[in-house]
Amino acid sequence: MKDSAPGTVYLSDYAPFGWLIESVHLEFDLDPDATRVKSRIVFSPNLNSPEQEFFLHGENLRLISARIDGTAISPRITREGLTCPVPEGEFLFEAEVEINPGANTALEGLYLSNGMFCTQCEAEGFRKITYYPDRPEVMAVFTVEINGSASVLLSNGNPGPRGPGHALWHDPWPKPSYLFALVAGDLVAHSDRFTTASGRRVDLNLWVRPGGDEDKCAFAMEALKRAMQWDEQVYGREYDLDVFNIVAVDDFNMGAMENKGLNVFNSAAVLASPETSTDANFERIEAIIAHEYFHNWTGNRITCRDWFQLCLKEGLTVFRDAQFTADMRSAPVKRIRDVIDLRARQFPEDNGPLAHPVRPDHFQEINNFYTATVYEKGAEVIGMLKRLVGDKAYAEALELYFARFDGQAITIEDWLSVFEDVTGRELCQFLRWYTQAGTPRVAVKEEYDSGTYTLTFTQSTPPSAASPVQRPQIIPIAVGLLGANGDEVVPTQMLELTKDSQSFTFEGLSGRPVPSILRDFSAPVILEHEISDAERAFLLAHDTDPFNRWEAGQALARETLCYMATSDARPNPDYLEGLRAVLRDDSLDPAYRALMLGLPGESEIALALSAHGIIPAPEAIHAARERLLDALSETLADDLPALLDANAVRERYSPDAAQSGRRALFTAALALWSRRDGGARAASEYAAADNMTLQLGALGALLAIGRGEAETAAFYEQWRHERLVIDKWFAIQISHAAPDAAVAKTRALVQHPDFNWKNPNRFRAVLGALAGNHGGFHSRDGRGYALFADWLLTLDPVNPQTAARMCTAFQSWRHYDGGRQMLIGAQLDRIATAGGRSKDMGEMIARIRAARPQ
């Protein structure tokens, strides 16, 4: 792979590294401004590689000395790394470098977070620590010595001898450099133990800063133990070290990192208490804990041959953590939330200038491909594969996968090979899900004649720069048929659409059925099915598939909002009455009914209008959504007080599924009722709230109707010393601001003394909230675009990764009117021509600017 030079890297150019690594010994002498790193690496020739120049990655390193087999050398040093001649056989390479963690604001490599040394090496951060072949397929056994004044000195693997200011760690399992981790700080541990299925005892530690975080660890620890047990029971995977450490870090670009035996977590993804965390926070923590733990096998023991295979570990592990959450909580609710997220984040990506296949074929900056397509669509692809082969074959294929590839760095083709071997099924067409960009559209036509019912599906995927030629995919379509009374006349069947157009026939029916298509969202496609509002209302009332019942309501809401945003149309009465019937059904899970009350987001409506050739007007979409919410509150006025009383949780707080579901329905109903009573009930609930879910829910209900100023001030005074809660305080004010006030509110908050823009969580809380306020961000005068661009340019020199990821706020710019396109285009041009722009953001802006008009 031509990765020793800057520019574009291509999958087709891949070539294995020319040397194998027998062992790695690292010694760190920690200092905030001048850390010394000594490396001793034993190399041997890779007989499966063509001859190539010996090159080690290295960036921002000051080389002090280098030796080969004890003899000093003078290697050639560039901005990208080190090159030197080497012996033909096995040899020992030694180097000593100096780095400056205190100046490392990019939070990649070794850096400081509130005085704590910590690392983030995925994807290419290890090259900022020492000279090394920083490639995922280069795997080695690491031994690490740490010298420093901190009370806690951690690295990967099992602990060895230690003393004051010194620690030794040895990881017996070969790993790539991106999984290396080191943490050093004055920390305290929340500790526990887990006994594996085979009887091995594992010490568990969750390390946090002293002085307030110690009492926020219990939930994460219990979630870890549940994940360990679940992975044994469902996938047969045991943990393989004597200790498992997690460290909470305030300054972190992502949610968490799965480093072998030493997971590093963003504090927001691990610390929780009822007073400071919402139910959504608890569920997110449970999922992320599980995700990073599951990586121990799907990512660590079996890893990626190259970064183009990123979806190999991420898609599979996202799918596994989704299974875990579904088992721990409500499977239908989890599925619906995942689809909401997919449509909000991945569909726009797949249908815009940032589109790329699940497995890209080239990149300039790999950090820009940690995307919803790789993660969420990658997980959907795993789910489709499981549906196509069935549960039993899936389990057999995974067992073969772990046995065949343990300790290796592999490809998507290797992954699919185990399914081919287990099932005897050829999966070349399925591979297109990994190699073609874009969201397929599946159009449906129905025919019924004398007891025979035919469904004809036609698939198409719009061509894009990423995939100019689109070939038909294999699409699993789960279908059930309902009779006139709502009973299933044909239970769920899995149809396989493999051609551009294909028909499926059902015979022996006593009457024309109502189809329930794409049950459980069996494939990540856009379904184009022209049915009447009456049929949708029927499905909303009767569909036995929970996802499609919710989807029927969402389809009615989308159409209603599209009509209301482009005309003086009144809300669809079928939707309002159907929703009332669902809410009155006490047999349904409260969390499910809460999702039913949720309306499609404003950006989703904008994209839906654009797909129908209508230029979206953000102010009209916002006004339509407000009118529909008012109509909902009016229609449900007789039901909401009883709904609130029935779902008010008065017992001691628990983040379990039952309680959190009731609170979800309570806060959703409270938001609607506040439109009827002027916020009186919400103000009362805010004053009495003993947990963050209710307190924040009541505050949001007040802000949404233009009230809550006093409560907002009181909230800050109450929680000003809780950094994660103050992130919420920043975000909720901008999220609930009226479109004409959102930019002004953001301008005021970026002047607040607690706005630490160098902290990724705080930056996202403020600027991410502005981008999420659809009407405010797309203010007709362009103030939202200008303010957002100002802060991207401010952040980029300090933290390129976070700045680049935030650029996605502009990805749908070509959907809007010419005036807004001109305003956004001016900001994109300003960023593109700014001096000192990072490679990360430069690539993202170039791709967004290249978007073609709709």
C-alpha cells in the first residue's frame, strides 16, 4: 500500500509490509513537555511481501538516536517518517524519540487531559508516539515500561512488577499499533471481578478522577459484566486477559476506544448517576460499554488487514451491540431508534457529496471515514446477511470465523468466505453492499385477481461520484399480508430481490390483502409504495409488526408535514385519530408509544421534499411542524392528563427498561400538554424532579413553548460544577430556540465563561446544537452558516478531527434554494481558501463543494 507518501491511498495498491515484527519493547519516561520514548523492535523479513524500502511512520517526533543491531545509524527523516537500509535477515531496531504531550491539542497520539497522560492511536496516532509501521495488519506482542510520577500507570495486557514511579505491562496477544494504549494520572478505581464461563477470574477496574466521579461508576461496571456474560452466552466468546481496565477521559474526540485490555472512554460515555444523567445517557453508556468490550474479539483478536476494511470490525460490532441492547431492553424500540438514527445521519450521507461505499476504495485522510456509512450501514449489512442465511447458519459461520481467523488481520472477502463455506451459497452479489455507495430505492406495485396477489418490486440506486455505475443488489424484503379484520393471512416471509425488477405471487387468498412490506426494516432502502392514507391508518391500527406499525404512523406524519409545509393544508385526521388509538392501547410498551408520539425531524422533511422535486423552505417546515404539534395536543387533550398520571414514576429511580419507558412516554406527553396548559404542569414537574430525565424533559417542554427562562438560570446554578450536565445546559437552549433566535442564542453562549471550545464535548454541545436547529442553522440571512464556519476555522488548527466531522452539517446544501446555496457556498469557499487548513477538513470541504445541484 502506497502509504509512505501524502496524497490519496488506494485499496488496489495494497501490498503487505515487507517485514514481520517478532516483539516490541517500549519504555516511556513521562514528562508533560518532553516525554522520552525508547523502542526496541525485532524485525524479520516477510516472505509474502515484495521487496520494498524499509519505512517506519513517524510524525512530530524528535529523533535522539537510532541503532540497528547495536550500531548507530543516520536514517533519512521526512514529515511522514523514517527510512534506512536494513540487514537481510532478522535484526533489532532501536530508537529514542522525544515528544510533547502538552502541546498535542489534536488529541491523537499521547496527549494530556487535565494533567492526565492518555493516548488515542486509532487510526494513525501511534506514529506520533514513536517510529513504527503504523498499519493495522502489522501485529506484534508488546511489552511496555512506564516511568512517571503519577500514582496510576496503565497500559495494555497484564500487569508485571511495579514500584513507585514505575510499571511494567505485557500483552500476550499480538495486536496492531492502533490498539496500543497508555494512561498515567492520579486516579481512583471502582473495582469488581468477573468469573468467566471456564472459571477464570478477571479483575475489573473503572478509573476516574477523584473528587466527584467515583460515585458515577456503578452502572457502567454492571453494564460491563452484563456484556461479558452476554458475549459468552450468545457468541461463545470469553475474555482473555487477567484484568480489564476502563479509564474515563474528559478530552476525547470519540465515544470510546477498544484498546486491548485498556479501554479509554469519553467521560460522557461512562459516568452516570440518576441526578446527572438521563435515561438516554444510561442506555447509551450500556451500549458503548458493550460495543468496546465486544471489540475484544471482533476487532482486536481479529482485526483489519488495512483501513479500507474498517467496516469489518465496526459494522459487526455495532450489530452485536444492537443485539445486546435489544436483549437487555425492548427489541422493537431499539430497532426503531436505530432506523431513526440511520435515516437522520446515514441516508443524507449516502445521498450527498460525502457518499462512499461501506468499504471505500480510496481515501486521503482515514479519520474522515469514521462515518455513519461504515458504522451504521455496516451494521445493517450484517443484519441483512443474518436474515438471508438464517439464525442457525449465522451462528455456525461466526464460530468458524473466530476459529479460522483468530490472531489475523483480514478482509471483507475473508469474512464472507465463512458464510459461503457454511451455507454453500455464493455471495458475490451480496459483496456489492460493501462496494457500491448510495441508498437503493425499491418501488412496489400490487395486483390482485381471484385469490392471487402479486407484488412487483423494482430496485434502483441513483448514480454518484462514488458509484457512477450501479448494479442490482440482493435485498431481503420481509413481507406479511393482513386481512380486512387485521389478522395475518400470510405470516412474515423473507423475499429476496436480486434483479432490477422481480415479482412474487401469493395464492389462495379469500380477499385482497393489505401488505406489510419491509418488516423490521429488513434492508436499508427507501421504500416507494403508493398507498392511500386509509391503508396507512389501517396499518397503524393493526399491523402485527411493531416496526411497520410505527412506520405507518411516520409515513402519515411525513406526508402531512410535506403538505402543510407547502400549502395551507390541515393535519391529516387519519393520522391524528390513529395515533390516539395507539396511545389508548395500554397493552403497548410505554417506550413504544413514546416513539409513536415523535414526529419526523425538520431536516428529514426537507430531504423528503427535495426527493419530490420541491425546494424545501426551512421556515415553512418549522411552522408546519409547530402547527402539527398544536393539532396533536388538541386532539389528545382529553387523553394527556390521564396519560401523564398513569406514567408518572414515583418509586425510587432505576434506569431499567420498564421505568425509562414510562418516563419517555411521560415526558413526550408533557411536551404536548404544555401546549395546552401554558407549561404549568411542566414547571411543577421541573420543581419536583429528583432525576435528570424528568428535570431536563420538563425544561425542554418549557423552552419549546417560549418559557423556562427562570428554570434555565436555576439549572445552571444547580449544576455549574458538573461538566457533563453543563454540556446539556448549553445544548438544550440552542436546540429549543426558535429559528429566528437560535443564532443569537449561540452567539451569546460562545461568550459564556464555561464555553471551553477546545473540549470536544463542549464544542459539539454548542455548535452541534446549532447545526441541529434546522430553521436556525438555515436562517435566510446566512448568519447560521457564517457563525458555524467561523468556529470550524477556529477549531481546525487545534483539533482537526472534530472540525472535519462537524463539516457534515453542510453536506445537504444543494437541496436548498439558490440564495441559501450561494450563502453556504461562500462559507465553503472561505474555509477552502483559509491558510493553514488541515488535511482532515480540507478533504471534507472539497468533497462537499463538489456536490452537484439537485
